[in-house]
Amino acid sequence: MDHNDVRIGGNPKQSIALHLRMANRHGLITGATGTGKSVTLQVMAEGFARSGVPVFLADVKGDLSGLAKSGAPNDKIQQRIAQLKLQHYQQRAYSTVLWDLYGRRGHPIRATVSDMGPMLLANLLELNETQTGILFAAFKIADDEGLLLLDMKDLRAMLTWVADNGKSLQSTYGNFSATSIAAIQRKLLMLEQQGAEQFFGEPQIALTDLMQTDFSGNGVISILDATALITQPRLYAMFLLWLIAELFEQLPEIGDADKPRSVFFFDEAHLLFDHAPKALVDKIEQVVRLIRSKGVGIYFVSQSPLDIPDDILGQLGNRVQHALRAFTPKDQKAVKAAAETFRSNPDLDTVKVISELGVGEALVSVLDEHGRPTPVERVMICPPESRIGPLSDSERSEHLSRSPLKGRYDTVVDRESAYELLKQRADVEAKSTASTARSSKNSRGPGRPRQSVLEAMTKSAVRSIGSSLGRQIVRGILGSLLGKSR
């Protein structure tokens, strides 16, 4: 085993480590609740960080923030160290940055509506086919008109303007049902109540801030506190899918490298695929397949391999399977499916062992130096060097106060975009209408005024508003795969 490889665990026969050259071939950590998945994730994150690989992980239960503090010795850890004959084990803290979409327990993370794109938003809002078509058209019109869609109020204003100008837009973009637009608006309001308004906006997160090394050359571990976010599973899934898409679009290809550029762990991975339309799942599968050439490893964490679509599951070369309990026929099916994902070991009854594993034990198969899955082995997971358990509130506050990113994302920037520009034009139009009405009343007496030349020109001008950046907005979601470039 190379000292730079990521050691996962071992047994009396051998040590089991993940080869860094194969870490961008992705992976999977599965097992029932309470069987040790979080500790395995913590151990692997530490291993990558020691090897100089930046790590991003979603902390669903809130206990992975302990990576920022040194572990404390206890009898169980000492026993496991002795069992695995760990020679270089030392308890230590790791360089970490804390994040939180809501900005409460970490630095806020934001993305613009424009970069999120209509496909992800339509999935998040559970729009039907007609509503989805309208949303795509609204984004296209915003592009054509040079209107920036940065936050929720920009998108609402754009939809309102589309509804008000449906007849003039019909010949170019098709019909716009007022009922469908109203339905989209209602769903946007519901999304805001789930906290999406805090996520959409600027300054948008720079991916480079999620992919740093510290002054010692160790990878920085970025920890997203998802304890509140997980209660809004669609928003959680949308964020993770957006992140994968942005990585794919922004990072250049590096081919085969000695180690990955960065590794991402996504807990509760089934939420990415639950109720997602096939077109979106197909795009995710395509990105997962192609993103490894950009030096990114993606590791899904879930209860069962059945949570992951087959086309994506087939690309996850490094596997750690904790215990599954077979109490029902459905459970038995999951156990059998999990066993079948491994390369068989003639000395191991994989189906039987999966149900017998204790806490801190797992079945492991990794890719060898030639990219071939190794035979499955039953192993004891290494103990973490950092703390098992979360930071206290005071420790978290102190950590954030010393963060190198302090102040970079804390203040919302609300620059001129679709909402402001459309409001300005509406104000001009209202004043023009009032002026025309007064003029008509003075010259023609009572009755309905005709549309003035100025009013007609104003309506026309709205359709040619230029953005303050002087460029066309590009839609983020898997844009490269949909024929668009950044």
C-alpha cells in the first residue's frame, strides 16, 4: 500500500486502501442507519485531505464538523489501532471550512437563478409539461432581451412580464397560458417559504473556494451543514445537482492524474434521483461518466445500492458496504442486490456476511492500479483521527470567526437585474399612459384614450433591454451537454 493511498480499513490478512489514481472513478458507501457510514465517510475524507486532495461533503446529521477538532483517545480506538496495526495513526484536527445554504451554521452558499437553469427549477417545482415549457420560454426570452435572472424576484418579474405581453410574444415563443403562469408563481412562493430565496442571489459561490489546500499542502475539507436543508429534500437535491453541473462545466480536463483534483461526498444520495424525470437522470449519468476526466471523484452515500440508478451505479468503482438487515422480502432483495455489486470472493459468503456485519465493519472492494475491482473483503474500518461528534455552538462560532473566507459571502449583493429593469420600464409606461390620458381628456373630452406613440415605443423598448454586463445570460444546468457554452 502506498503511503499516499486512502486507507479504509483492514483484516488479519491485509490492509485495504483506495488507490488515489483510481479515486476519480467514483464510489459508493451504503448501509443501514447506525452501521457506521458517517465514520467511514470521515475516515475517507481525512485520507484524501492528508494526500493533498480537497474534499467537499454534505453533513446531513450534523456530526462531521468534528473533523475540525482533534480526536480524543479512548479504549475502543486504542483497541482498533492495535487490531489494525496502524503505525502512523495520530489524533489531529483537519483544515475545514463550514458552509450552510441558510448562512446560519456556516458561510452562506448562493447561486443565481440563471445558473440554476430551467431544467432543475422545473424538477424542483414539480411542473407539468406545459408549465415546464413556459419556464424554458421565460428563460429564453430573458436571454433574448438581455435581462439578468439573479434572484427569485427577477424570475417572478420575468414571468409577470411574459404574462402581460403574451400576445406580442406568441408569434415567436408560442402560447402562454395565464393559468399556467399563475401556477408557476404559486409554486415559486412555496419554494421561497422553504428557504430558496436565501439560496438564489449573489455573490455566487466560487468553486475554487470549495477546492483549496492549506499552507501544509493538505486538502481543505469543506463541510456543508445540511441538518436544516435535508428537511427540504428537493432543495437539497437541486443544490447537489447544480454543484455537479457547475463542476463539469467550469473545470478543464486533466486526463489521468496521480490523484484527483477534488472529491465530493453526497449523503442521502437517493434524494438526487427520487421523482427526477428520466431526462434529468440521463444527464446526471452522463456528467458522472464524463467528470472523472476533469479529476473529480463523486462518492454517493445512501442506505442501499438500489437507491442509485443502474447506469450510475455501474460507474461507481470503489464500494464500501456496511450492514443491511433483512427483515422483510424487500430487505432481502436489497441485501442480494448489494452482494451482487461486488466482485465475488470464494472465501466469503457475501449475502450472509452483509446481514452479520457489526458497527464499524464493512465489505470493501476498490479498483486496483489497473482499474479492476478487487475481490470483496470483510474489514474493520480505521478509527478517525479527528473528533467523532459535532462542534459545539461556541466552537463553531470561533471557527467561523477565524475562517479565511470570513466576510466574502456574508453580505448579499443586489445589483440591477430583471426586476429593477422591468420595474423602471413599467414606471415609464405608467407615466406615459397617465400623460396620454390627461392629454386625450383635454383634447378629445371623455372617453377611452388611444395608445400614444410614446407608449407604443416604450413597450417595444422593453423587449430590447440590454444587460449591464453587455452579454447574453447562459443557463447553467448541464449547459455544455445541452449545446451551450459558458
